Amino acid sequence: MAHLPNTVPTGAVPQPSVTITVHTTGVPQQPIVLSSTTLPETGPSSPALQMVQTAIRDNGDFARAKEYIQNTTFPVQEHPVLQKLWFEAVYGLIRTEKGLPRLTPAVRYRLRKQNPVPPSIASITPVTNNFHSTDNRALMEEVWRVTRHPDQAILQTLSEQTGLSVRQVKTFFKNKRSRA
């Protein structure tokens, strides 16, 4: 939960502060309070982004920053920065757990694969190479049970019914035969 104060004394320069409280398994933890004097200069960015940067770079509070990123929605223009911060938090957690001064490129690669960016900061949806909907797959599986080598007429009919090209339908059966 991020909070910005609404009141500023007259004649004073506004000093924005951010307070976040992260709840894990229903137990509230100590809130993190950050003032503008501890926030790094990053140009025009949201206080939430600045809070995450401070939690990671200044406080070393990797677990809380990681959880905050997972549970908060951010503007799309901040996603690239937050993705870098996400991996900084992941790397920081492992470095502190294992007491390592730095991680090798191979370890960082494995960590990126094991800890992909959460949907809250993923600007694009992951690409899958599966062209077949469950309905299309069920139809082709049904034909597979009848014949493992469908003739051209069956391939053409399946192509029309599924909306796939004849080549895609052929490839489905070819792959299915090789994996059987």
C-alpha cells in the first residue's frame, strides 16, 4: 500500500514520502517509510517506482521489493525499468542467501529462467508456439485415434474445420507419429 501525504505546511517545499506495508500470509510486517531525501533522481517516474529503487539499491530489502512488484500494477512506460529492478532483487536475494559477492553470468541466466518477470510488469504476453486451440486439438486427436496417416481429403477437411492450413495439419500428424 503506497501513501503520499496530502498536507504540506505553508511556505514549505513539499517532501513526498512513501509508506508501504507488505502483508505476507495475512501477517502485516513493519512498514517501510521513505522520504524524498532518500529517493534517487530518476526523472519523471512514479513514487512507487522510486520506492522500489530505494528498497533494492539503498536498503537491500530484496524480498519486500520483489513482493511489492508482484502485487502492484505499474504504468507500461515503467515496465522496462521495473523488469531490471526485478532481476536485481532476484540476484540480491541469492547473493545474500549464499553469501556471494557476485553471481556468474550462467547463474544469472538460470535465475532469470527460474524467476520470470511477473504479469504486473510484463508489457507483452509470453509467446507460445502452440497454434492449436483445445477444440482443434481434440478434433485432430479424434482423427489420430482412427488413422495415423490421414489421406489428402481428410487433411483438407480438417484444415477447413480447424481454420489451420493443410501444412499445419500435416505437421501435427507428423509430429504426433514421431512422438508416439
